[in-house]
Amino acid sequence: MDNVIISLILLAPLAGALLVLLLPDRGKLPAWAALATALVTFLLTLHLPAHFNPGAQGFQFVQDIPWIANPAIRYHVGVDGLSLWLVVLTGLLAPIGVLASWKTVKERSKVFYAFFLLQQTAMVGVFVSLDLMLYYGFWELSLIPMAILIAMYGRGSSENGGPKAATRFFLYTFISSAPLLVALLWLYAKTGSFQFSDLQSAIASGTIPAGPLCWAALAFLIAFAVKVPVLGLHGWLPDTFSEAPVSMAMVVAGKLGLYSLIRFHVGLFPVQAHKAAPWMIALAAAGILYGALLALVQKDFWKLLAYGTISSLSFCTLGIYGFTLAGLDGSVFQTINEGVIGAALFVLFGVLYDRYGTSQISQYGGLTKKTPVLATVFVIASLAMIGLPMLNGFIGEFLVLSSTFTEVSRSWATAGTIGVILSAAYMLTLVQRVFYGPQSQLSLSKPASDLELREKFVLYPLATLMLVMGIFPNLWLSEIETGIRGAANALSAPISNSASSAGGQQ
């Protein structure tokens, strides 16, 4: 089963999407079919960590089949420590996303769930593709369902808000992908292969001209930096967070871009990545502060979460371009954290929005008296986001900041530490304004309605995962390090150079 498990994980949601389209759009039938598909897919993803060999180097569960002869494109998939938990996380978030949409999607539900499952196939495809043209196909495919669902099922918090946010999201991500395609075709012309290992070997051997190679690396970097998003390329994120359906917003930010930065920018272009490192580290530090400061003054909780996410994802970028083992470990761990914590906060904000019909923070107050269970889960997620020890957010931030402080630059580590303090300020202020103090008029006007059973099924596993990941991080870090160490061995010389160079900026 090991050699076909990834194909099963890819095909299950795709088959589920087709099934949902064939069903009558009646009642909850499409939702039940989507939930069953998502649960089966999640169970399939659990096969990967259960049979993964952390002592082995390279990719596992590999399937390599010729697909198109000219140009030479292969169906080549596999996972290593870098992609393993991202595939499992994608599987975990799918049933949670279906349950989070249970009440809010009332019309054209079969279209919604079909695109939702298609999005899952595309995301897993990005994480497992070892042929870069196959990867590019999944990368582009991931943009289409997202844009359509934002346009059709957006919350409509402003006039034409959904279509506007969808257009902005699509333009940012689609236009930035065009140079990526040109760079891929140029690399194919030089090497005759789209295979990741072939391209890595050809670039490392120095047979490709260095000048054009810099432009190819820059094209890769821009495409991925938009998707992270890095400061300056983040314009699509606040509107997307404000308008996207909860189930889609929880998967949109960070994971694809951060994974691609490590695998295909740092992994393929180590020399060029090290040249870009001082700029990327500076942008990451600025992004940490910029996102945290903007989150601190937001009046809308969707916008607060968007700018808080920019700040949090900038920690991942800081860890990646510090080129230390601990920093890279921390970045991957923090990427998984973002999926878990972000999903919980999106669901919680969605619950508040559904109950009270507004995302204006000033309208809330004193909810803990009416919704104690909701308040408890919200506090756990908020404490995880600000990096409280014993919760998962602490591990990623600590690894990134400690490695930056000791091996990269104390100045940038100080900026990151200030960002941690600011994140505590805006999240704890949010908790205080929404759940404590006197009850607001809005709270008094609505009947008490704590978490329902369906919402508990969604949130309790995420809250438990925050605790388990915070207390037993090595359950994840041991596998992550196998993928990171393989890349780090190939980058050992540039890592030293970069560390010295960055250290000179102190």
C-alpha cells in the first residue's frame, strides 16, 4: 500500500467532489457526502506518519510513473519530513472545514463542497509533487476553487466584498505565478527535466549559467513570497480574511508559500537564496512588527486576525532565511501551528459572527458569563497564538528566535521579541474586550448560546492538539528534522557564509 497511498490521498477528495456534484442538491446530503470523504481522506493521511521511517533520508511512499513524453512530465510524488505533517494537517482541516460550514452554506451547497474537496486535492498535490510541472499544475489548481468560493460564498461584509476580495486574491497569486512558469520552462530547456532531484543536481553542478539562474530564482521567490505573504506583497490577505468563508480562510494563508520557499527556493537555489537572505530577514522582521502593530489598532476581528497572521507568518520567513537547523525546524513547526491555531480562531470568530452578526470588536463585551465554554477555548487558542509555554505556539517561536539570536543577528531577534510582546497585547486586549467586563447591549439582546455539539467536535480536537504539540513537540520535530537535515547538508557551506554575513549586520 505504501507505493499508492499518496495517490489514494489525492484521488479520494477528487472522487468525493465528483460524487457531490452528482448528488441532488437537497438538504444536508452534499454536506454529509463531503464530510464522509474528508474523514476517509484524513484516515488515509494517518498511514503516512504511522509507516514513516524517520531514520531514512530522502523521500518515502514514492510513486514515479511516466505521464507525458514530450515535454517529459512524470507523475512523481512522495513525502519527506518537510511535507509529511503538512499533508496530515491538510487532511485534518478538511472535516473541520466541512463542519464549520455546516450551517453557513445554505444554497448551492453541492457546488461549495465540490470545490472545497477539489481544493484539498490541489493542496496535497503541492506538498507531494516531485515533478515541478506537476507541482505547478497543482499550484495553479489551488487558486481556482479558492477564488470561486470567495466570490460566491463570501460573507459580504461590504458591498461586492466577496467578488472584490476574490479578484484581488486571484490577481495577486495568478500574476505572480506567471514568472514561475517562465522560469520552470527555462530550466527545462537547460536540463531536459522537470524532476526536482535532476534540477537540484544540475544547478548544484554549476552547468547552468549563473546570471539567468538568478532571475529564475527571483521568479520562484516572488511567486512564493506573495502566497506566504511577505510584507509588501500582502495586499490580498486582509480582504480575503474578511470575506472568505471560514472553511476556506483557514487554509488560505501561509502553508503553500512557506513550504514552497523551503523546498523549491532554498532547496533548488541555495546560493541565490543566501544572497536574498539579508533582504528576506529584514522584510520578515519588519513584517513581524508591522503586522502586530496593525493588529493592535484593528476594530474588526477578521482584520485583526489577518494582520496577526502576517506577523506570525513572518516568524516562519525569519527562521527559513536564517539558514540554521533550529530555525528551519521552528519554521516548519510554526507553519503547522498556524494551521491549527488559525483554524481554531477562524471557527471561533465564525461562531461569534453567526451568533451576533457583526465583526466589530466594540460591539462585544462580557460574553464569558453567557458562553463560558466558548470563552475557555478562545483563551486557549489566544494563548497558543501569543506563544505561551506548554502550548504549540511557544515551540516554533522559541526555535526561530533563539537560533536568530545566537546564529544570525541579535538585532533581528530583538525585533521578533518585540513582535511577541505586541502579539500578547493585541490578543489579550481582544479577549478582555470580547469576553470580560460588563455585558454589551448586543450581548444582552441575544439569547445565551454556548458552543453546540458540532462546534465542540471541531474545536476540542484543535485545542487538544495545541496542548499536545506544546508538551510533546518531538513527536513532530523528529520527522521534520529528517527533511530539514537533508537539505541542510547540501547547504552547509552557504549556511556558514550566510550566518557570518548576517552576523555582520548586528
